[in-house]
Amino acid sequence: MTQNAVKGPASYFPSIEKKYGRSIAEWQGLIRASSLTRRMELVGWLKAEHGMGHGHANALVAHTLVEAGGK
């Protein structure tokens, strides 16, 4: 691992974009536009509606909520 390696939820971003065909900005826009606000509700929604795996969904939601100042 290099000193500048990405850590945390963002480390999943390249594989999320490759596997699901949308940019991280697009996914974050969908998350923000959702009427859901709780982390696990959003994770469940990404899994059910978009076929996303749990780890990828959790990473996206966690990162998006932190950026928004949420929990």
C-alpha cells in the first residue's frame, strides 16, 4: 500500500463506478434526492432498487452522509 492510498469508504469508489456504471456523483445525487434519511434505510434501498452489494451501498451512504453532516 502506498502512502497516498485512499482509505475508508472512498476506497470502494473505483469498483462501484466500474460495477454499477454510474459515477460517485450520480450515486450521491440519487441518495440526496431520496426521501429516505436514515443510513440503513438508504443502504437497503440501494441494495433492493439498484442491486448493489451491502459493502458498496454502505460505503456510498456513509460517505454521502458524512459530507452532508448527517449520521
